[in-house]
Amino acid sequence: MGIVIVEICESNLLQTIEAEQLFESTYPEVSVIVSECLSFCGMCRFRPFALVNNRRIKGKDVDDCIKNINQAIEEELAFYA
């Protein structure tokens, strides 16, 4: 298991991409967990977001969210370096 955990809700717009493969193949230190619900009622249906080490990361659209998640992962990895 990685030192950076990315959690994504099943109903999230990020589920339209292969998020697990995208982040885990780019960053071996990352583990992606897809949960049934992350308890941010309704947010996941309107705006893509994920939790990166329990920090909510969102974006205007899927591409923006992926960019922001990658940035958050880089920040987390820099902390552990």
C-alpha cells in the first residue's frame, strides 16, 4: 500500500476515467481506493473531486481535477522526501 491515498466516490465524475490505473502507474507510492460513498452528499455528482490523504481536491472538470490531484500528490510526496 502506498504512502499517499487517493479516495474516489463511485458516483463521482472521476469514475469516467481509469483513475486507479492513471495515478497508480504514474506514482508507485499512491494507492487509489474507490468507495461507495465518501459522505460529501451530492458533491460528487456535480463536481469531480477526490480525497488525497483526507484532503479534498476538486476541479472545474475532470481534466482540471486530475491536474489538481497530481499537484496534491506531488506535495504529499515532497513532504515525505
